[in-house]
Amino acid sequence: MIRKPDILSVPKKISASFDIYNYLIPSGHSEFIITGESKLVDIIQLNQRLLLVISRFGISLGFGDKSVAEVCKANGLNTSLVLLVLNVFNSHSYSVPELLPKNYIAELIQYLKNGHKYFLTSKLPYIEELINRFIEKNDNPNSYLLRNFFKEYTNEVVEHMSLEERTVFPYILGLLQQSDVEKADVRQPLTYKIDDFIDNHSNIEEKLDDLKQLLIKHFPPTPDQFFRNLILFELFDLDYDLNDHNGLEERILTPIVRTLEKEIKGNG
Ligand SMILES: [Fe+2]
Ligand SMILES: [Fe+2]
């Protein structure tokens, strides 16, 4: 079993002077706390990665000078959940409260599903396109290795995310329904546990390191540097983003579900 690092409590691969994953932002730049009164435009100017969080909550750009709380209200979102996710993405040293409310669950799952959609239908196809352009520009007989490696990696991500969507998220939403006092008479014995998910939550960032190594160290020198570098920038960015995504699943969603399981067992 491969254990993933606790990225939300212990910063992963962050040096004292520079966060190597956050290639666009020197460290220190993102050390600020976001509150309900913060203007969305200001926090995006300070940390452009927050654009990803905003769009995964279904917030469209064009919100003028509105604050986080105002935009959440206009979009029917739970402001405290949005603030938690924004702060966690903004700073890996942000401490997550131990007890989080179960009314975060449905929105958090929607957020994670939107993340899956982004990885599978935008980010990975975009990187594949860059790899194709790189191969076109560099007539190298080993190019197929790169293409095959990336295809295998994509299949792994698809499998990881579809397992969550087919099994884990429906289980959690079912649990939420069962915890509803009005439906207490339809409670079923728990046949699955969130810890089963955590024990098997595979590390989909690991293979990305091999891909980066392949491009940096092993693939022979190529006349084109532009696409080679662009692919690498995107792989670092994907790695960072996946690490945050999986961190939300393990460090925010899972503890809420554990509490819910205990609650249901105690009442059953
Ligand atoms: Fe996921
Ligand atoms: Fe995951």
C-alpha cells in the first residue's frame, strides 16, 4: 500500500526559499489569510492558482469588486467551505479545523467532481496535445515511448477518478441521507468504510515524477526546447494540483465522513 503525504499539514517538497511545485509563485507570496471580506479580484492577483478553486466551485469570472462572501451568496455556496478550500490551496501550512460540519459534504463532492472533469477533459488532453506537437517537431524514433507512457498514465488517472465517482462518492452521499433524522427508519448496516477508501487511495502523482525524469534526464537532446519545457511546466502544475485535490479528499472529506459513520453507528 502506498501512503500519500499529509499535504495539508506538512508541506510537500517545499524548500525554505522556493516552492518548486508552485512554479509561478515565489514562496512568501501566497502567505496571506483569505476572509469573507477579501475581494476575489485581490486574492486572484496575489495567487493566480485560486482561479482553479473558483471555477471548480462554479463561480464565473466577471464578479467586479465583490467580496468572497458576496460572491458565495450570489452563487448559493457555503462561504465557510469556500474559504476553507481557498485558504488550504493558498497556503499548505493553513491549519484545517479538526471538526468540520457534515453540511460541507455535498458541495465538497461536487467540487471534487468538477476537479475530475477538469483533469480528464481539459488538463490531460491539453498535455497530450503538447506531447503530440513535441513529437511532430522532433523526429525521434523513441517518441512513441513518451506517448505510450502518457497514455498509460492517463488510464491510471481515469481509473482512480471513476472509482471515486462510481463507489466512494455515492457511498458518502448515501451515508449523508441515512444520517437525516427523518429517514432514521431506513438506516442500513454499513457495508463499506471510508478507511477502506483511504487504505487504497492510490498515489497518482508518483508516475508523474517518472515522466518528468524521462523528459529532463533520459530523452535525448532535441532541437525543440519550447514544447519540451512547456510539457514539463504542465506536468509540474498537474502534480501540484493533483496533490491538493487528493489532500482535500484525505484531509477534509474523509474526517467528516468518519464522524458521520460514527454518528450512524451510534444511532443504529
Ligand atoms: Fe478525486
Ligand atoms: Fe483521489
